[in-house]
Amino acid sequence: MTFLGILALILIATSLVGHFSARIGIPSVIGQLIVGIILGPALLNWVHPDEFIHIFSEIGVIILMFMAGIESDLGLLKKYLRPSFIVAILGVVLPVLGTFGVAEMFQMNFKESIFLGVIFAATSVSISVAVLKELNVLSGKAGATILGAAVVDDILAVVILSVMVSLLGGTAGDAASNGPGLLVTSVEQILYFIAIYFVVKFVAPFFAKIGERLYLPVGQTIMAVILCFGMAYIADLIGLSSVVGAFFAGIAISQTSAKQVVDAHIEPIGYAVFIPVFFVSIGLNMKLDGITSDIWLIVILTVVATITKLVGAGLGAYLSKFDLRTSYMVGAGMVSRGEMALIIAQIGYQAKLISSEYYAAIIAAIILTTLLAPFLLKSAVKRQPETS
């Protein structure tokens, strides 16, 4: 039962640090990420990223993105679909080019240079969602564009990663190499997005009606959670991130009569237990071993990764006729790499696309960009409160 003590420690620490972070005007997400660094292998070494932490953090990010879907305006998402595509594409191209240049500067081989670009092309919108929710600006044109771009970004990252592991991966037994071919996976993902229409139109309302008829006080919420976990599982099964499935499950529920009830029930569950563990889990990946010898790689990689994503995604928004301040907000919302980049880095490391010589420095840079992102986003929101 050791995990109960670890969970209690995490919740105590995140509650206290989150409280004081909010008191001094720092997004509470930052405090929770720092708790992970302090309690984890980097400093105190009390908490380790084991199976328990992994499961709770997975549930945490799924619930967070499910709530984001519930609170999103479907009309706005449709309206800003084109800007989302432009933001996502430029937000991938510039980081790939920039980090490739950094890799070449530090004399990595061509395969490692390309893969470094893939790692930092990823976006973890879950961090931005938490900050946007905290600042009450999730429902607006910038929020809708960030969410839409994150879905496109996720698909691009999965496709590029699949191609690289298939063509350049050095581990024959890697799951991505032995799994279905890229063409099959692409067809499955296209069918998944087609199926989302039917989920929104027919499945979610059907689940909501069943929930109403159940002789349970939380019947609608149970059915919504089943839909959420089911869509997240299928998304993961076909090579997409589970958060994509959870987000669209939230969109589907938002179009039913159960929206208010489910939102009111699911938020306390997420923020009381699972979501704090998710943010702590990102900090737990930070290690100080060998950082001093790679300090310049970490610093330059962090700066380039931050600026290229900020400029690339922001330029995409500006080309979509957003004003400069809103464009900056969109760019800031796409900076965080979080769990997406960590997962891609781990897959690439296992497939021998990146060597152990640079792995710790890359992880450190991912954590640092994730820590910087909420500060950038908060400053962007302060420049222009999102009211539209």
C-alpha cells in the first residue's frame, strides 16, 4: 500500500505549492511541475515515475482534455479550423528546422538531427488547457485555434514518428516497427475521425439518455466517462494520442443535455486526484545526471525550441488574419512539449534514433520548455484578455 502514501504526499505538496503559486500570481501548473522535480530523482528522490504514477497521470491528462472538450465551443472550433491547420503546420516546420540546426551545431549524426526535430515538433496542449482554464479564457478564438491546432499537430507528429521508426529505427522488435503498416494506420485514423461525426450526432445523445434512465445519482456522468475512456482507448489503439479521443468525447458530450451535469461532476474528480499527479509526473522525468556537461546544449535547445514554436505557431495565426496580440497568445499556447515530447523521445531512444549521450539533455530541454510555456501564455493573456 506504499502508493497511498506517495499519493498523499503528492496531493499535500501540490495543494500547498499550487496555493502559494496562485497567491503570487504564478499559474498553479508551474507549482505542480516543480513539485515533481523536487520530489523526484532530480532532488529528493522520494517519488519515482513507476507504473502507479504512469496510470494515474494517464487518467489525469485524459480527464483534463475531456473537460476541455466539454467546455469548448463546437461552432468556434469549426470556424477556426483553417487557422488551426496553418498554425499546426508552421508550428511543426519551424521547430524541426531550428532544432535540426542545433543538432548539427553539436555534431549529431543526420538521423539524430532529424529525430531531434521530430521531438520538438510535438505540442502538449494539456499544459495550455490547464492555464487557459485557470485564467477563464479557454472558450474564445485563441483557445479554439490552440485546441484545433493541437489535434492536427498530434496527427502530424504520429505520422512523422511512424515513418522515422519504420525507416530508420534500429530495434527490430520495436512495437511501432512490428505493428500495422503506415498505410493501414492512416486509413484507421481517417475512419476514426469520420466516426467522430456519428459519435457526436448519435452515440453521445444515446448515452446521455441511458444515463438519465439509470437509477443512479451519477448515471449521466458514468455514461460520459465510459464514452471518454472508450474513445481514448480506441485512439491509442490506432496510433493517435489518447487525449485526442478524450477531447472529442468531451465535444460529443457538450452537444447533449448532460453537459452541465457531467462537467460539474467530473471536474472535482480530476482536480482532486488525477490531474495533479499528471503534472507532477512530467517533473519526475527531470534528472540532473550529466546536465552540467551538456549545459550549453540544454540552454540553446530550450531557447530555439521555445522561439521556433512561438514564432511558427504565432505566424500561422497572423497569416490567418489574427491580430499580433492574439497571434502571440496562440503561439504561446503551442510552446509546451510536455508528455507528448517525452513519449516521442522515449520511443526514439528505444528504436535507437537518439543516443544515450544526448538523451538526458533532451529530456531536460523538454521539461524546461514545459515550465516556460505557462509563463508565456499568462503574459499573452494579460496583454489581451480573451473575450471573443
